[in-house]
Amino acid sequence: MPPILVRVLLLGIVGSALLSACSSGPDFVARREPWRAAEERACLASGMVHETAFVRTRASLGGPSACGAEQPFEMAAAYGGRVRLKPPALLRCPMIPQVDHWVREVIEPAARDVYGVPLAEITVIGSYACRPINNVSGGYLSEHGHANALDVSAFTLADGTRIAVKSGWRGDRRQRRFLKTVHDGACAEFTTVLGPDYNGYHHDHFHVDLARRGPHGMRTVCK
Ligand SMILES: [Zn+2]
């Protein structure tokens, strides 16, 4: 199959359209967003994220396309290595402390509170991907395209208990309580949190990201 031309519409100062062949995959529309690079550089300069045995630097992503990150990280575990991310997530700098905080302050305490067992593993079904929102051709570039989003589908406790979003969101009382706490707690850590109540695309996972919306970039979505 011949490579598909990816159309990148740069909406910004000049509002001009630019045709650019980058990789195969569905078409997307990318906004011109100078805050992204500035925010990433500020995060890197802050020293907030540094390389550990579980958080490793990776080569820049995206190349000449609208996708990517300058200095992404591969996050294989959170909470000082106590909780694995499987498979490891490829994320830009600002996402790392937020994911870590979500695990430490929300998910791990929820596991102990609801099940009396520590959290061991989080199942990751998406992080960096150069694609439109919901994979719908012609849509806006997803936050996943900027390594600014994470999709998680299940949580495994130290005793092997597995709580999946797909079966647990409307599952037994403990599953519902645990997942609701994890979902709602994410809303304090990220600017976007989407779960099964949002739409059919999210029936089996929680999507969290750090998109900026509104005039000051502060508008949040928690659904
Ligand atoms: Zn997602």
C-alpha cells in the first residue's frame, strides 16, 4: 500500500495550510501551539523530572511532523518503582510528575482503602501515538500525538486481583468504588479525564492528558 499523505493544517498567525508528507496513518489537523515547546522546556529546566531506573530519557519524537516531543521519557514504574506501568509509557516531561502523583496519592491509597492490598501494576494501552482524536480521520491531532496523554485499562494489586475499566466500571461494589475514586482523583492531576461515561471510545479505559483549553489554558474536562 502506498504511504498515505498526512495533511497537516497549521492554524495560526497566517492561518495558512501546509501540505506535508510524514507518515502513514489517518489525516489530522494540528493547531499551531507555541506553548507546547515552551512548557516542555520549562519542565525539563525545572529539574522536576530526572532519569531514574524507572524513568528513562528517550530520543526526540515526531521529527518534522506536528507530532512528538523534544525530550520524552519512558516511564516503566511510578511511586519510586513500587507500581509498574506495563508496557512502559512514552510521555513528555509535564506528564511524568502528574502520573506519579496520581499513582501515589489516588490509585495506591484507593487500592489499600477498598481492597486492603497495595497496587502493583497499571495496564497501559496508549501513550505516544501520532494520530487524530479517536482515530477519526480529519480530526484534530490527539494529545497522544504530543506524548501528552495516557490511556490505562486495568489495575493489578499485589495479590493478583485485577480491576479492569471495561468490566469493573459497572462491576461489583468494590470495583465501582475503586474505579470511581481513581477516575475522579485523576481530575485533580490532569486537565482532561475521560472514562466510560464520556463515550463509546472510552468504554474500556481512562484517558488522561494535560491539554490546554480556554483563553488561559485552564479549562478542564472531567467526564
Ligand atoms: Zn487516550
